Amino acid sequence: MTGRLDGRVAVITGAASGIGLASARRLAAEGATVVVADVNAEAGAVLAEELDGLFVPVDVTSPEDNERLYDTTVRRYGRVDVAFHNAGISPPDDDSILVTGLDAWRRVQEVNLTSVYLGCKAVIPHMQRQGKGSIINTASFVATLGAATSQISYTASKGGVLAMTRELGVQFAREGIRVNALSPGPVATPLLMELFAKDPERAQRRLVHVPMGRFGQPEEIAAAVAFLASDDSSFMTASNFLVDGGISGAYVTPL
């Protein structure tokens, strides 16, 4: 690794599994001190020990927990350079608008969108005092594309993350705070594999639209996180960074 993040402090929500886990390991390998934030206390503590970082148990839908997360980080390390708001859910009862109930809609919005609002609201004042920082918010390729196999609240939440990120990136650009959206395509996380890939027919219905013909790997998304966290992306803000195997650019895919 290049050591691009030597001396920097990175907070990752949803860090105990999937993209968050791969990103925590990648940022640590590039020199960052990683603060692991997750609702899973056991897995979070194990990861923090592995990375010689700090675990903070967090309910990302709680304003108080978000404030405590960043206050704790700054008290411990004196700064926060990177905030990767990655926590999210995609429950099976989030489906077509015709069958998705209001409770399911609200639960997904709270975890996927409101948590990003709360995280940004909590971390930006710390970054303003430093005069710099990189915020990365997990959106999705579904914020750009529509799907006939809908997860209506998930799709709407990720569209909200993308729009909010764009606005924050513009608003705070001259204060040295960069805010970018990371939009993964279909990724082979435990959640996606359980929802879609255990049924070969359902998996193929998605893969046929991906020019590369496969699901992405968490480590490939983590590499994009490291780029957005580092000075290699110093002229990027208010951007939608698609890492999707070409799906958002495809009209007809290879046979």
C-alpha cells in the first residue's frame, strides 16, 4: 500500500461487515487510524482490535449516537479527516410500491438516508474547525437507474443520499471539506448474496445487465473509498462516483 492516509483518522459506519469491513481494512493498510462504528458490538470490537483502532457502538439513526461518535473520535485522536457513512439496510419487505408498507418505507429511510444526514451534521463542524476533511456517503447505482424489480424505499433513500451529498459538496467546498457520493453497482456482500444470488435465476436477471458479467467485490469498492478519502481525489467534490462494472453506461451488454 502507498501510505496515502498516513496520520489521518477515518470513521466508518457499518464497518463490521461487507463494504464497510473491506474499507476499514483498506484504509488501515494505507496508514489511517480507523474508528469502527457499528451496531454489532462483538464484530465491531474484534475489527477495531485487528486494526489497532477504536470501536464505538452506534445506532446510526440516533442523533445523540452520531454526535457521540464524532466527539469521541476527536477527544481520542484530536481530529477526524475522513467520514465514510456506509451503514444501510435492504430488507425483504421493501419491494414494489404496491406492496411495501409505510413501516418498511420509514425504517429504510431512517437507516439509509436520515443516518447520512445525522452523520454529516455531526462531523462537518469538526471538519470546519480543521479547515479540511473528506466525507464519503454510500449511495448506489439505483440512484441513477430505475429497475422493474423495485425496492422502492431503498431506491428513494439512495437518490436522497446522492442529492444531499451534491448539495453539501457545493456548500462546503470553499471550507476545504469535500463531500462525494460513492455509488456501487451490485456487490457480492453477504446481504446481496442472500437477497439475490442464492437463486441463480434471480442473480442472472441482474448480471445480464452488467457489462463485466459479474458482481463486484467489496475490496474493489474499498479501493474507491481509499481514493476518495485521499488527496488523489483533491479536486473532486459534489460528485457521484460510480463503481458499477459498467451497468449505468450500458444499453446492450455483451453476450
